[in-house]
Amino acid sequence: MTGPGPFIMSVGVVILSYACMATGWNFVGGFTGYMSLGHAAYTGLGGYAVALLILRADVQPWLALFLGALIVAAFSVPIGYASLRVRGASFVIVSIALVLILLLVFQSWSDVTGGSNGLRVPRPFGPEVLRPEQHERFYYLHAALLVIMLLAWWAIDRSRFGAGLKAIREDEDKAQSLGIPTFGYKLAVFVISAFFTALAGGLYALWFGFLDPIFQFSILIGSYMVLMSLLGGIRSLFGPALGAFIVGYALEFFKAQYGDSQFHLVALGLLLGIVVLFMPEGILPTLGQLLNRLRPDATSIREQSAEELAAKNADAQKAVDQRTEGTNGLTAASLSGSSTTGRKE
């Protein structure tokens, strides 16, 4: 029995890469509510960092992948320090401006980056490893990276740090008034997001083998990350990954059916509109709410327990009131009898 063909495996790599990018974006978007349309900056920088470390510094590919992500994370510190001081639409504009600036820089700096001609990335596996086997290996590498990112998101979600981030998402001013170091928390998760997104971009560059600044620093890539997260559920663990699987499959399907036409953008726009109108929380949260409604047993047990507890409390209070009234009546009668006896004497 043969496994999936090279084309299926390559599509799987692309979809898993999207899932890694969307999950990396969700560290910022999901925890703080800051919508960055410029996260393609970190995927692009991650790819170029890996390539330049291999080509210019003769670093081993896997070490270059990790070092490149660290360099991008360090680069994101001053970026976050400046951009996180604004909110809402201003933050979105700053994130877009970063991508456009990097696009111009990497197109103009042709002596280092290759400019518009692009840059070839040496593959980590030797020529003896055939293309189908490379697809399979990168498929599992992307899957492993996605698992690591999900575990990191899960750990933050259940930590005190995560609770502070969610407080920022709900009401940043109130969170600050409660003593939460809002700016420090935002900057920390911003750097974490940049690190993981750069890892995803670097791993994709090692698989694809070529970097083009127009593609690497595209606003469309950042928009895909936001779309995937919104589609699956921006505040859920698996939501961005689910959205990435849906969007990634749709993109590959439309490319196979219609070639280079822009029909896939229209379809994705309609899909996003439907989700925003009918499932504003995303697919996973909406499904969770639907399942809770379809499971009346657990809900009815909780409600019944609450009603029974309230009834028992009411009965107990009534009994106490009756005893109090009886005691007061006996006390009053005793006092009245004592008073009458005293007058007779």
C-alpha cells in the first residue's frame, strides 16, 4: 500500500505552514486582541535570516533556523516597544507600514538579499534525498513545530501571565488600574509571537528553497493569518489551525482548478463575511456553544442542583424562622406568666 503522492504531501506542507503561521499570530491576536496585519514581516525575516546565516556565515541549517528566529525575536523588541504604545487602527497601520518598509529594504539591498531576483536557500537534506521524501520529512517537521506552538499557547493560556493578557484583551485600562504591567505583558507576548512566526517562516524557506521579497513581505500573507484565526476562532487553542486547514485547502483547490485567477480571493472574502455574520466568535467557539445546547443533561443537572440547593436553603430558612417565632412566643408567654404571678403575689 503506497502513501500519499508528492503533490498531496506538498499541499500538506503548505497547509501545516499556514497553521504554524496563524498559531504564531494568535499569541498576539488571541491573547491581547491586537490585530496585526503585518506579521508577514516576521515570517519573511525568519526565512531571510535562515538563508543568510547558511550562505554568509556557513551555519548548519537547523542551527540557522533557531538562531534566525532568535535574531528576529530580538529585532521585534524595539518594533514592539514602539508599536504597542498605540491601539486599534493605529496599531494596524503601524504593522502594515513595517511590512512595506521591509519590502523596500529587501528589494533594494540586492547585494545581500538578491533583491527582486530572489535568493536561493540551500536545502538541509543532501541530493541523495529525493523530492518526495523531502516533502514527507518537512511535513512531519511542520507538524512537530505546530504541536510545540500549541503546547506553548496552552501553557500561557493557563498561567498567571495568560490571565493578565486576557485581562488586557477585555479592558486594558482596567487591567492597568488593577496593577497588571500591561505594556510589559504585551511586549513579552509580542516577542514570543515573533519568535514562533519566524520559526514557521524559516522552516518554510528551507522546504521551498527560494525567497522572493514580494512574496515574503506581502500584506496578503498577514491578512491570511488574521483570516485563518478569525475563521477558526481567535480565542481558542485550535481555532487558527482549523482556519488554516480550511483556507489552505481552499487556496490549493482554487489554484488547481482556476490557475492564477483571483477567484480564490473572492471566495475567501465571501467565506469570511459568512463567518463574521453568522459565527462572529469563529467556528470552534460556535460549535462549542451548539454542543452545549444539544447536551441538556449536563445543563439540566447543574440547573436542577442549583434549584434544589435554593429550595433546601429556603426550607431551612423557613424552619429557622418558625423556630424563632415559636421561641419568641414561648419567651413572651413565660414573661407574661411571670409578670402575672408577680402581680398576684
